[in-house]
Amino acid sequence: MGMARILSDGVCNAYMLDVWTAAPLRRRGVGSQLVHYLRDQVPGQHIGLQTETKAFYESLGFREQPLFMSTVVGDWLDNGAND
């Protein structure tokens, strides 16, 4: 059906990633249910995410933040995990 995960420090910050729904089941509420379930697991925490599907997440209460910083150590995805 679909898959999603959230990483949390267990205190105040969480990061949602890898939310997807199998193509034949899209637009049936599966993704929304996954996101709601994950949100319920981290009450009181800030949830960050990066996405190109802004309208979907905005419909679930997410809002764009004015600042975001990141860095990549070495070459992106060149870390042995993808061998």
C-alpha cells in the first residue's frame, strides 16, 4: 500500500521522510493516513521535511519555513551504503 517513516530525537525535533503510496492506490487517502499516524507518534515535537509535493503537505497542516540550512559531507550518497 504505502510506506512512511519519521526520525525523532525523542524530545523536540522530528524529520519525516520516505512517504510514498503505491501508484494504483494514490489519491485514496493512504498517504494522508500514514502522515497522520506518524504525527500522532511525536506529540509536541517540531516535524520538518523536504518535499516537492507542497500542496499535499500543506493540506495536512505543514507550512513552509523561511530558513533551512544543510550540508553534505564529501560527495552526496557516496558513503558505502549504496554499494
